[in-house]
Amino acid sequence: MSKALSGVRILDFTHVQSGPTCTQLLAWLGADVIKVERPGEGDATRGQLRDIPGVDSLYFTMLNHNKRSVTLNTKKPKGKQVLETLIKQCDVLVENFAPGAMERMGLSWEHINKLNPRMIVASVKGFGPGRYEDCKVYENVAQCAGGAASTTGFEDGPPVVTGAQIGDSGTGLHLALGILAALYQRTHSGRGQKVLAPMQDAVLNLCRVKLRDQQRLERTGSLHEYPQYPDGKFGEAVPRAGNASGGGQPGWILRCKGWETDPNAYIYFITQAAVWPSVCKVIGEEGWITDEAYATPQARLLHLKPIFARIEQWTMTKTKFEAMEILNEYDIPCGPILSMKEIAEDPWLRKSGTVVEVEHPTRGKHLTVGNPIKLSDSPTEVLRAPLLGEHTEEVLMELGYDAHDLEVLRADGAI
């Protein structure tokens, strides 16, 4: 089968995580992604957090599958010429350099657009236009500036960043969507355009329910589904809500059998209104079905802490997987707290391609994430990340360079 993005050529000027997440997703969908790296150095993550000396790190390999690597010294005149040839023959340029870096390289939007009016130039930046637009941003900074950290954690503790990389990878996913939209628009307009995904904006987009709650709080002075209700006090801003679900169905993380020694022996339990009678029957509290204090969702908001304490008495008699089996029989929403070890060993995630084992020439076999987007007519084959400069000759010959040209470029230090 042909791939969804077959025929689309991406010039990948990204590094570390946000940009590579975007371009890897496009590569999984079938685009030809050409990653441009410095000769002898490459993406900084090749050497970061190494677990095997002298071998590309998992940080790099897990963000650069299905790409081709070209080494190019754009500070050399001949290297700059090669780059301009690439720009003329590619559809999209993706970059996540610090603000102003592209312009200092002589790659302003105006220059790129002159070379290739159909080129889409996609950028990740920390902030959009405004007082912080020239600031460099990393994952946790984005989580803090985007509103995630202030609303994560427990009321009696400090702000907390999440282990999910919503700043870097989350922004990369947003940028990929913008690129696809620009490619589609080009089929009608014939023109390229700039695509910008600020990390602060992407995090806020993922935290929209908290912006919703801020407005509700300002109007009513309270948020009834938060653990601060009914006994605690609310301030002017949305508070940290612990493990509350953030939606209309109250939920909490509860201990399961073995919690004393297993830090992940927990389950997330949601007291959905539609299955409340089933919840009562499972935990042996049938009287709550008709009790005025528990019979309606609004009444239960006054008693969430004792309700979850009673449910936890039941979950502590079951492993998280035993509890899952019983609760699913009654369509009670729940989910086990899975460790990374459990996820890595999950046969169903392997079967679906969500977790993939790949072979690397210097690293050997290792696990990586697969494409989270499944297309029925364009299945994803996860290919290993490229070695530094592995495809330089291959790509340049596709651009029209011959063996003599390559020797000249090498002698000049351009590749």
C-alpha cells in the first residue's frame, strides 16, 4: 500500500524533542524526512543520557525513526548551496531553533519563500508574539507557563510538572497538524506559508478544562467536583486538585492489594452517575442507592471523600487487575496504574504496534513507541533511527550531485 504522505519531502532542521516528535510522526505517515545535522556532531541528543558508551542514545533513537540523516555544514559556501538546493526540492522545512537563529543563518522566511514559493516553514517556539517571544523554553518551563504546573499536584504541596511531555511532544503533535493543514491548503492555493506552534500555547490547549474552571470559579466562587469542596476554601485561581478527574464524573486513585510493597498497586476509579447502583452493589453498600445522601450526583459531591474511602476498602482486597475484571463486567470506568515496566511487557501493546522492538546496528534490539495514529490504508512500519550522516551521499545524488561533486564537498568540509 502507498503511504498517506508518500511524495511529501520534509527538510528536518529539528533537534532534541519537540521538533523531532513532529517530523517522526510525519515520517511514520509516509513522508520522506531528511534530517540535516552538523558533521561530526549531529543532534545533541545522540550523546545525551547514554546507556551504552559511544552509541546513539535512546533519547535520540526513539525520536528519529523512519528518517534519513544528512550531514551538512551550512557555514561553508558550498554547504549553503546544498541547503538551498534542498529547500528548492522539499515541501516543508521544520525547525525548533532558538528565536532568531534561522535569520542569523540567512534563512529568513522571505529568502526561503523566494527560493521556493511552495515551501511550508514550520517552527516550534517557546512563546508566541509578546513579551517573552525571544526567550528559550524547555519542557518544564512550557508546562509552567502554559498553566499545567499550577493546577497539578495536591493542595498542600508545590506546583508539579507531569511526566507526560506535553510541552515538547505535545507541541510537536500540534505542529504536525498545522503542517498537514498547510499542505492541504497548498493543493488549492499553490502557495507555502509559515506555521507556528508556541509551546506555551500547546500546553494551554491541553489544559483548556482548567481555563474553563477558572471562569466557573470566578462566577460561583467554588468548584464542587474539586477535593477542596465542601470543607476547604477556594482562592482566586484554580487550585491543585490532586487526582480529581477534572470533569463531571468524580474520580480518584485508590490503593489495591499489594500497595504496601508495590508503588503502582493502584487503580483509577470513576463514580459515573449511570453506573452508581452497580458501584454500590459491588462494594456491598446497596443502601446508598436510595439513601438521600448518596442517591444523586449532586448529593454525592458532599460526601466524595468517605465514598472513595469506602470503595478503597473494597479495592484493597483485590489486585488492580482483579478489580479491573470485576468492574468492567458492570461497565464501571476504571483503569490500572501501569508502570513503565508493565507497559514495556504488555503483549497487547506489542501486537497493536504501540510498543515496538527494533534492531539498531550499534545498539542492538531496543523498544520504542510506535505510531499512536492507526490508518487502515497506511499501516506504519517503524524503522530504526539513522546513524549520523548515513544517507548523505544517497540524498545528494538524488538531488543531482555526482561522485565528483561529493568529493569536492568533502574536501571543502561542507559534508
